Amino acid sequence: MRLSNRFVRWIPAVALALVAPAAASAVGASLHTALKRSEPAADSRLDRAPTRVSLWFTGKPQVAFSSIRLQTPSGEIGLDSIVADTGFSLHAAIPQVLGPGTYTVIWRTASADGHPIRGEFAFTVSASAADTAPPTIADSSVVSGPVDAVHRETVSEYRTARWMEFVALLTILGALGFRHAVLPPLASRGVPTTDAADRARRLGQSVLVLYFVAILVRVYAEAAALSSPAQALSADVLFPLLGGTTWGFGWSAGLVGALVLLAGWAISRRSIAVGTPIALTGAFAMVLSPALTGHAAASRNFVLGVTLDVLHVGAAGLWLGGLLMVLLVGIPAMRRLTDGNPDAAVSALVNSFHPLALFCAPIVVIAGLGSGWLRLGDIDALTSTRYGETLLWKLALVVLLIALGAYNSSRARKRLGTTQGTSAFRRSAAIELLLAALVLAATTRLITTPMPISSLTP
């Protein structure tokens, strides 16, 4: 059954709309650092009352965003100030003797890349422990529910914003690659490209609005998760977050990069020679941002991890974002040409994009495999951890994507030059983008899945 051109044109947009809920549900409070052990241990029964609560993590916790609470059914017991040591641990002394009963430790901290992590566990002091004065309740009105429920609203915002950011970034990179790598060779062969270049710039500028919204929502959601929604915009929370964490540096790089890119695009309307380097500089900062706000920032192989992430995201944007530009911008512009054969112009456009895709696709695969290997830490983690299982799902989708891309390269591209060939390519390329959207959903799930502990510990 043949698909109409109008329907095919909307497949990429429909694909993103379908994948959005899946991607959003995959993003949440990600555990880039994990709790290794505690004293008292979870669910332990103690014959002697503990004098402090100690938590050991797989990475360095951020003391500025850490809290430890000790809860009883009657209320909260006040603890001394948190102290940290070089062993990736946090400690809080219990200033009074605990009597028999069950106690709940509720903790919160942030990993090296600023991502909030939290949890709770209970322990019991047995009746055989020294029975002294009952513990003093700091505030009997403080009763804690499940910790995750406290930030349910901000976590939902973070999920949506993270998905929006990735969609916008890949589209922007695609617009840059399309304007500066695909269209110039086409123009050298005498094909008019002004309309296509303007369309790509306008689409990129429109998507920048989505990017700005995403990063602003992300910083609010991040700050709210590290503190509370009421304190999220306070200087005491924002300044340490943006100035004292790798996450904050990465977020700032994305924001500044987007502003520089916007300025570069504005200048390029008057002077391409001046505006283009500025726009590309801003784009590089934007590509660096996900690496500094994701797993790479918490990895023991920081430099290599960030480098691979930058290559992976940058090449994916040029390849898949470029294909999106070919479908939504390039082909419509070529078919509006009145001088010559529009289908021949479409063929020239696709053939001009082909070398870029052929160059970027292997980089996406190699950099992605390298990043996955660094974060697995052990080959057994590929099948024994949630991160490994998610990586396998992504790899399976990538294999399908590469197979479809190879078909478009070897078959559909060679039939271009006629109306039927253009329609066939639009259908197959739209399906390729649909599959790419599924890969993006798997990627979103992967970057918010806890890394295996073996890859986090030195």
C-alpha cells in the first residue's frame, strides 16, 4: 500500500510525538552515584544503640546538597552536622542514646555531575539494648512519606525537559551540517540552495526556543530535586549547583553555547564568513553539555568518557538531524525549483548528503560502543545489570537503523531522479527517522539508568 507524500512528510513529527512519552518515562532521578553500604546496615537488628549514621557511596557525594534524617513513628530525631571524608562517605553523629524501636534513615545527596540521589532504609534497636532516657523528638509534626513522592512533580518536569533538549540539539546540529556541509557542494554544481539554507536556519532558530525552555526547566527541576520546590530558585541552592558541580558547568555551557549560536546565525545573514565560526563555536559548547550532565561526568575515565560522548552526540546530530533536514527542508525546497528537473535536484541533494552520513554513522557506532564499554566496567554487567540490558536493546535498534540506512544508500538513493524515486526515498528515509526516534528513546533510558558499580569505583 502506497503512502501519500503528505503523510510521509509528517512521519518524523509523528515519530517524535510517539516516542516522547516513552522517553519521558525513562528519564527520572538517575543514580550516577550509588549507595554501597551503611552503618547501621539496612534492615539490621542491633543489640547496641548506634552513635552515628554513616553512608558509603560509589562516588564522591556533594556535601552541599546532602542531608541525613533519622525518623521514628513519632517524629524526627535531630542529628549533628554532616561530615565527609576521603572514602566517599558521609557521617552524622547521633547526639543522644536511642532506645528500643525501629528507626528510618532518610538520606539525600548528589553525584559528581550534580544529579540528585536519595533513599531510605530502616534498622531496629532491640529491647536488649541499654534502656536509658527515650530519644528526644526534634519535631513531632515532621512525618515523612516515601521520599520519591516529595519530588514527583519536579521529576516529571525533568523528564520532559531532558527529552526536549535532546530532540532540539540533534535538530540544531542537523541544521548546521545541512547548511555548511550538504548545501555548498550542491551549490557548486549549479543547484540553487538559498531557499533551502534559509529554511534550515529558520527551523534551527525555532528549535532553539525549545532548547532554551528545556534547559531552564532542567535547572529548576534539578535545584528542586536537590532541595525543595520552594527553595529551588534561592541563591543558596542555585549558586552551589551552577558554580560548584560539573552538572552546573555543563548546563551553563549549553545555555551560553545556544546564545552564541543564535548570535552567529544572526550575524551570518549579513556576513557568512564572520557568523559561521561563531555559530559553530556555540554548537560545540552545546554538544559538550550532555556529556557534562550525564554519566561521563561521574565516570572514573572522565576525559575519555566526555570525548566519546561529544563524538557520539555530534556525529548523531549531523547524521540523523541532517536526514531530518533533507526530508523537512531540502526536498521541499528542491521540489519548488522552477528551473530544471526538481527530481534531479532532489537526487543531487541526497547524493550531497550521502558522504556526510557515511562519515558520521561509523563514528556514532564506535563512540557509542566505547562509552558503553567504559560504563559497563565488566562484560558480565552486559547481562546482569539493568544498564547492560538497556544497552543491548539500544544496540539491537542501532543494528536495524544501520541496515535501513544501508538500504537507503544502496537502493533507494540510486532510484532518485524521477517522481517515483523521490517518493520512494521519502518513505524509506521517514521510516529510518522513525527508527532513529526509537534509538533516541533507548538512549534516553540508557543515560538515566544507574551505571554498574564496577565502573564507578576506582
